[in-house]
Amino acid sequence: MSALTTIRRLAITVLVLFALILNGCQSTSSDNNKPSVNFNSGNISPGGTYSYTFESEGTFDYYCEIHSADMQGQITVSSATSSAERDTVNMEGNSFQPSNLTVAPNTEVVWINNADHAHTVVSGNPSSGGGGGDDDPY
């Protein structure tokens, strides 16, 4: 392979990587053709909030890493649902209210921590990683 060919391939690779970075490299993986999203709120203090905008249709599980055995929820995104700019999920005690929410694509979901201790909101379910549960300080 000539030096010119190597340089061309390198330039193309750099351009592709640069385009991915500029356009927000998003990946979806499928488990039985199930779309996925990836979000992690970190600790949400009492009175705090976290939001995520669900763009694509599908059903998305989430949980609290601190209270994973008890705090799990699901967001279903469907174009058959009435469009709203924003919807909310309250964290009451150690549960999400409602635990199952259906929204239209491009709806911002806001989680509000009404409890007296920290929570998290993490995409997936406890068996898909993240931990929690056994180390529950509350």
C-alpha cells in the first residue's frame, strides 16, 4: 500500500470521526429489537429534579441505583399518545409515581425528588448493571 493511499484512508477516518463528534454520536443497541436509551441522573437531592427527552418510540426501563429492588419504572413512547411538551414522575418515599408512563415522541420527562433522601434515575434495569440495592443506606 502506498503512502498516498494510507494518508487518504487516515484522512477519511478522521473526517468520519469528526462528523460523528459534531453530530452527537448516538448509539442504540437492541435486545430482541428493543430500542435503548442511555441516561444517568447521578444523585438527586431532596427537592431536586432530573429531566430527559425521549425522542424515539419504544419502551424504556429505568430504576434508582440506590433503591434498585424497590424503585423501578418504565416509559413508553408512542406516537399514538397525545403530544405534550413535558410530563413528570414523582419520587415519593422509595417509589416512582407513576411507575409506568406513556408519552409522545420528543416529550421531556422530569423526575422530581419529593422524598427526604437522595435518589437516582438510571436507564435500564438492575440486572443490566448499575448496582444498588444491597448498599441501601435508607
